[in-house]
Amino acid sequence: MVGAPPRDGQSSAAASSHLDPQAGSEIAPEHPHPAAAGDGGHGRSGFWALMIGAIGVVFGDIGTSPLYAMREALAHSRAGGTAELAVLGVVSLVFWALILVVTIKYVTFLMRADNKGEGGTLALMALAQHAVGRRSAVIFLLGVCGAALFYGDGIITPAVSVLGAIEGLGKAPGVGTMFDPFVLPIAAGILIGLFLVQARGTGSVAKLFGPLTTLWFLTLAGLGLYHIFDDISILRALSPWYGAAFLIDNGFLGFVILGSVFLAVTGAEALYADMGHFGKAPIRAGWLFIVLPCLTLNYFGQGAMVLAEPETRLNPFWEMIPDVAYWPVFILATMAAVIASQAVITGAFSVTQQAVQLGLLPRLDIRNTSESQAGQIYVPSVNAALLVGVLFLLALFQTSSNLAAAYGIAVTGAMFVDSLLAWFVIRHIWKWKTPVAILAMTPFVIIDLVFMTSNLLKIPQGAWFPLVLGLGLLLLMWTWVRGTRILTDKTRKDSLPLSDLIEMLRARPPHRAPGTAIFLTSDPDVAPVALMHNLKHNKVLHEKNVILTVRTLDQPRVREGERVMIEPINEDFKRLTIAYGFMETPNVPRALGLCRKQGLKFDIMATSFFLGRRSVVASAHRGMPLWQDRLFIFLMRNAANPTDFFRIPPGRVVELGTQVSV
């Protein structure tokens, strides 16, 4: 997941207008809260059902790694992976990577650093900002980098998973190379179909993900057991000595091979990112009792087979399947790859929603695909961008081996960001003493740095792609956050304080119109632009006037009882604040219904919503460089309509605009 930018004031979560500034929403400070210790009330759904569901969503990515991880690591070792030490060393490194990176770092340690039950870089970012109690540019930069790298992972995972599965056609018994020319078109067709169905929602088939992925892991374990007795001495790889000896024997090449070994743990960050959907206990149980044993058996089975038959090193996974079971396993592998891709695509939608809520990105069209499940959303622009990116990767790299070189850097970078952000949590929330915190975090940071540096060596082979993509997204988010802040500051300077306006209206009362007017603004202390224009041009003030601010808190969700806060100013004006968590979708009319319990009653059909729309023009002499001004203006013009974003009835909206230079 991703992070949040700093904002004005004491809160350090993101601040940005989701409407045009002066009619938008921003992050508001909230009372400090510790990391949640529970599992978010998931127990009612049934522990075992949650565990199976977690296996389908959380572990799909790491579950497709056996298709290519061993092949790539052996292919890069000295003598092409034929020597006994090469096989034992690679299997040992894979096993201990699963233990150190996934089991200890994520399952045991990082899953404790949750933001009220939610995980992922965004939640960790908000928690870290809250932990330090002030705006932090370092935490902001880390969060944005994590966001950018996540999207790189979101594009590469579907391509490498589906292509890795479809390449099994070339190893099918009795077909030879007949299907080789069709592997790429078939993979592209499957991925295009997958992206096209996103608009319909996946709730109807998602219930099958868990059982199918569980069956896939059991199949992996069965194949491993079938071959582990080819050379039972492979169990020596349980000792880390063989991994260390292999690295020493290969010298610098061994360091390069670590980048391929890391492919075995790609997807580990999903353990943390999807914690809020399933809870800690089901994810931990799924990993420890099903996923880890099944992956271990499969990798050891692949290693035993290669020890017994060295020629199988070229594609050990597909070589380990008996002819009689080949087509069922191939179909199951393809389904597992599609499920893994679906989980990443859904994750990209969720991250986008959070990034918009936290002000990292402009408003986007976010659609709910389920009336009963709030978390099932569809973002058309992100879906289209992912599809274009995936097809570009297929055309550019064409094989899963080539894609594997591009894969690791996005994931290692995201994991490194998680480790750095966790430092602020353990120091400021867990209150660990500095020496203890350093002792705890140093091994994780070293492991991340080793894997990340190893993957950076693959820049010429394809690792450049997620880096270029990440830098582009980093520039986009930085431009949006900086431009929004400049625009907000200029608006504040040019605006009249609300208290001064009220005094002026008391001295010279305007004509009064019946009904209620709601003015949306990002700064409730100044007179909204729409209110000023209404008074200036229409020379009218409604009987009831509500200054409405929508705020996104640095927590995942807000309880309904804390959703709205009403502050009377005088007989004519009231301030209304509607709060949402960064995992929630704003719905202003629904929130207004809660106001009745607090005494603010009005007829929605006799209420007008006034929005201030700003037309921004670039200026070469102030704010950002001219090219960045133009990028910011482009983002503003292509942002989703605020009426749709806040679910306001279009027939009740009045937009009044002004021009601003930045």
C-alpha cells in the first residue's frame, strides 16, 4: 500500500482538496490512537472461512512464484545450476528467505504495526505521521515512494503470473513446440478479459478464490512430495550453511542470484496490506499451516528432482508434473495466476481510493460494484492504465524470464519503505528504547537492502521499468500535493475571514431567500468563494447557511457516531464537519441524514449545495516551475466532478467560479 503527504497544522497525514480548494476536503487532526491489537471484529464471519478467503486473496502472488523462481535462480548460478552445491544453495536461500522475510518480518513483526486493524504502506504511513505528532517530509517522501512502487508491482504481477502459467503450454506432453507462437497472444487475451470484467465487479466469483487457491497450494505440496524422494538428501538445504556456502562459492554472481531468489517471496507485502480485510489471526494461520509448508515442499521437491535429473533445471516446475496430471495442473496454475492478478488489481483500486482520500492524487471516478460490500470498488482510469501497462510489458519483455528481471525491484523497494516507516511506530507508539529498536530493525533493513541492491543490478535487463514508472508517479503526486498547497495558501490570503463577513452582514443585512444553503469548503474559518459570489452577484443570503467541510482522518474508518460534528456560529450560520477514514468513500447526503440526531434538520429537496470552482492559470513568476504548473492544471481539469465524488444530487448543486494564477 502507500503513504500520505503532510498538511497544514499539527496532523501529518495528507491534505489536499478533493473539490477544488475552497470547496474540498482535507485531513484533520485526530486524537492519538495506539495500533489496534485486535482483528477488527472478523470473528463473526468464521475463522476458517476467513483463513481460506485470505489464502485466495493474500497469498495468490507468492503462490505463483514456484512457476519461475527456482528456474531463474538456477539459470543464473555458475555452471547453470547443475552442481550439487548450486541446487542445495538455491533451495536453502529460498527456504530461509521465506522464513526471514515473510514469517519473521511480516507475519511476526510488522503485522503488529497496524492502524486500527488496517495494514499496508498507506496505513503505516498515516500511523507513522500520527506517531511523530507533526508534519514530516521524510515520512511523506517514504509514503509516496511506497505508493509509486506499489503500482509498478500492480502492473508486473499480472503479466509475469499469467505468462508464467501459459508458458506451460510449451512443456505439455505430446505437443512439442506447437503452442509456442500462441503463448503470448493467449496470455494477452486472458489479461484483457480479466481487466474488461472489472467493471462488473468480482463479488460473485470471489468466493471461489479461496478454495481454488487452497487446492493450488495442496497441489504444490503434492508435487513436492512426489519428487522429494528423488534425492532425499535435498533436506540438507534446511541448513543455512549451504546457502552461505553457495553465495561464497559464486562470489559476486551469488549476490546477483539473490535477486532471483527474492522472486520466491514476492507477494509477502500482501500479508500486511490485506490485514484489514481478514484480520491477523486468519492470515497468520493460513501462512503457517498451509502456505509455508506447501511452498517449502514444492521448492524442496524441485530441488530433489534437479539433483536426480540435472537436465530438468531449465524449467523445474513444469518438469515435475506427471504426464497424466499435466493438463489439470496447467489449468489450475492458470486459474491461480488469474486469481493472483485479480488480487493485485483490486489492491490497486483500494490504494487509489486511499491515495485520493489522503490527497496524494486528484479526485478520480470511483465506483462501488457491490451494494453490500463497501470495499468492492472499480476505478476506470486505473483499470485502463493497468491494462495498457500490462500489455506494454508483454510486448516489450515477451517471456516470464525477462519479466522476472523487472519484478523484484518494485517489491523490494516497497518492503524497504515498510521497514523504514515501522521505525517511527516502534519508537513513538510502542515506546521501545533506541538501542532495542535499532537492534530489532537493523536485520530487516540489511536484508531489504541486500535484496534491493541485488535487484538494482538488473536495471539493464528490465528493472528500469518499475523505477521509471515509480519516478513518474512520484512526480505526479508531488506536483498535486505541492500545487494544492500553493493554491490553498493563495486562497487563504485572498479570502475574507468568516467572522468578519458575519459582522458585515449584521451591519447590512442582505435579502433573505427561503431554504438552506450548504457551502462546501476546505477551510471553515474563511468565507467560501461560492458564498461571496452569491452575495456579490445574487445579493441574497439563505435563511439557513451551513459551512461544510469534509475531512479525511489518518485512520481507516470513522464510527457513525463520530461522523458529523455541528458547531453553531450564530442564528444564520453553522459549521458542519463530516469525517471519513482513508478507507471510506464519501457520501455527503447520507452523512447529512445523521445531522437530524444532533438537531440540524432540513429538507434535502429544499437545500442548495454551493461549490466554488476555480479556474487555474499558470504563472511563470510564482509557485512551481511553469511545466509543473501546467501538469497541475491538467490534473485539476481531469479530476472527477466533485458532485459525483461526494454523491451530491446534481439537481441541487450550484457552481460559482473564479480564476486563480499559480
